[in-house]
Amino acid sequence: MSIDNQIQVVLIDDDPHLRQALCQTLDLAGLKVLTLGEAIGLTARLSRDWPGVVVSDIRMPGMDGLELLAELHGQDPELPVLLITGHGDVPLAVQAMRAGAYDFLEKPFASDALLDSVRRALALRRLVLDNRSLRLALSDRQQLSTRLVGHSPQMLRLREQIGALAATKADVLILGETGAGKEVVARALHDLSNRRSGPFVAINAGALAESVVESELFGHEPGAFTGAQKRRIGKFEFANGGTLFLDEIESMSLDVQVKLLRLLQERVVERLGGNQLIPLDIRIIAATKEDLRQSADQGRFRADLYYRLNVAPLRIPPLRERGEDALMLFQHFADEASSRHGLPLHELQPGQRALLLRHSWPGNVRELQNAAERFALGLELALDSSPDNPAAGVLTSTPGGLSEQVEQFEKSLIAAELTRPHGSMRSLAEALGVPRKTLHDKLRKHGLNFANQSGDDE
């Protein structure tokens, strides 16, 4: 059994009378003490973030103080260890100080000397743990910036929300379009949480056949249904102690939703065909691309499950709302692909940047990552036009000479202006700062069309 973080001092001495006297001294000073008669097994009971100190005699059967010091510092070199020595053990104590012991007290010693040393050691321990916490927080922020690339206000806010929620026990509902990065956010929540050492289990409910979804999620006992010849541990049970990411939750049947609601409320799972309730220590992160509130109003999703999941929602903004994040992400993925394939890095040209910015990215980050991979490989990539993005373009990592780059940039500027409302060709020409005849020629050259919204060509 691990030692509670409320314990401030672990006192080890094989002399029961001395152990009792020292414990009383520490207890009267308001310190919470755990006394042990031997050192064997102590290291396994202490976590690296235990906020206390160890006081140990040197001469003990089984494991002496020096062996204990070496074992404890093998797990946490910054844990304060105070050694109690007899008169003949002073050379050993000096050796221990050189090996990293915090202090040593030679018998007989005054109670005040013990209290003073323990209090100083506790103050040092608090400082060490505070510094670790700050370093971890900084590392977490850097990790988030690497995983969730972008400087747009939406992404800054999303990273703040992830940092705030990660350390809590709250279940989370992630909202986002296909390809927006829902699993990336879910894994970040897991990796920055206290569950990071536990399993992260991801499952796409939409990819499971209706006939096997309950067995996959909840498990089954032998004979639960035809073909169930042996016990199967379900995904929820497999994720015990960690995090389960359940994507496309909107695709789950109403019957499965009832079981999921019970699991969320009671933190137990019952395998199909079984009677045993298995307790779970698990965090659920659900994700959807749909409006679950609307689905609940239409009877396609349980309202009680929606309200239970919607306690801590996280919305991932689509790429089209993130401005120049698209450029940063594209270059990031292109650089990664170039490094992976051992190819030279390519910088985006002005016309290419304009092309990326005006594209609506219906496939979001997933589509952009694929485009960046092709760009890094030197393959020509056509970004298709759509009602929201009427001007198509071609992206390649080999843009050619200066004149070709200038023409590509000119085309991208005209195409970008075509996406804005203009009632006449004259209005479009004035916005671009060119005569109408010149504009007609350039539209023809670049294969672009002006959608006359008023029927007036003036």
C-alpha cells in the first residue's frame, strides 16, 4: 500500500523505544509521522511526488540506512533522507552525506536538533516539488503548442481549455468537424493528465457493426451469444486506470446509449451474459461531428446522455476559421514530410500562400496534411473549387521562374477578390485597381469567371 501524501515524516528504527520517543517528539510538533521497524519495501510505497522526508537509523537488520539511501535516491535523487548514527558510525554518516544524505544526527541528540533538521528538509522538499510542477507545466504548454499548431485566438483558447481540463477528473465532449483533430485533442487531454501512465484506448463507434458494438465496448462472458466461446474484455474495462476516447458517439444506438449513461453515472461495467458489476476508474472523452442537442430534440440521441456528456465541452474550430494557421500548419507538415523522406525543404511562394489561404479546407487538418505531404514530395496538387471556394488552383513545390511565380500570385489575388461580392465588372476592376479591358484579358488568361450578380456589366 502506498504512503499517503498527508504523511510528512517516515521514521525507521529497529529500536521500538527510540522509535516511540522520536515519534512523540515529531507528533507534538504537529508533524504527521509513519513509523516503521525496518526499511525493506519502503521505496515501492513512495511516489516521486510524495511531499515528505525520511528519517532512518543506519544500523538495522535486513536493509541498513546506507542501502536505503541508495535505493530511495535511485527512484528520486532529490528526496531528503536524514540518518541517525551511533558514535562509531560517524565515518559512515560522512560517507552517506557525500552520497547525497540531507543530514545526520549523532546519538544522543536533542529533540530541537531533530525538529530543526526535519523542518528544513520539508521546506526544501516543498521547493523541489514546486519547481518540478512549474517545469511540468511549462513542458505541457510546449507539448500542446507542438501538437496543436497555430496562433489564432481560437487555438490559443483551445490550448488554455485543454490545460485547465487535463488535470481534472471531468469527462469531456469534443465537438468538431471531420478531420479537425478530435483524437489529437483527446490524446493531449490524456497525456497531460494524472492518467498518463494508464492506457489510452480509442474506438470509433461509427466503424463498429451494430451486432458487435456492445461486445466491443462492454465485453462478454462465454455463451453470452452464439459464437461467444470465451470471455472477452471490453474496451471500457481494458481502459481501466486510463482514458477511453469514444469517437462518433452520435452513431451509437439508443440501447447502447442507455448502458453508456449508466456507466458514466455509476462507474461500473457489466459484461454481456454476466452478473458481476466491475468497478472502473476511467475517464471518458466522447467526440461528435453533429449537434447532439438537435439530435436529442429529434429523438436520435438521448437527452439525459447529452446533458451528462455536455458538462465539459471542447469545440475544435474548423480550419477555415483559423486564418493564417493554415499556412503554419502546412509548412509544419511539409517540413515533417521532407525530413521523413530525406528530401530538401521547400518554402511556400506568395502565390501558393494565397492559394492555401483562400481554400476552404472541407477536410480540415487531415486534408491539409495530405496536401502538405504531396507538396513535400514535389507532386502537383490541385485544390478543387467548391461553392464556398469558387477559384481552384494548383500547388506544387517547384514553382518555376520569377515570371511564373508572378503570374501565379496575380491569379491568386484575382481569385481571392472573386470570392467577395461585386455587383458589376466595374466594381471588381476598381477593387483590383485595373481597367476593365485589362481585367477581361486577365480573367481569360487565368481561366477565371466573373459571376455577374446584377446582370449589369458596367
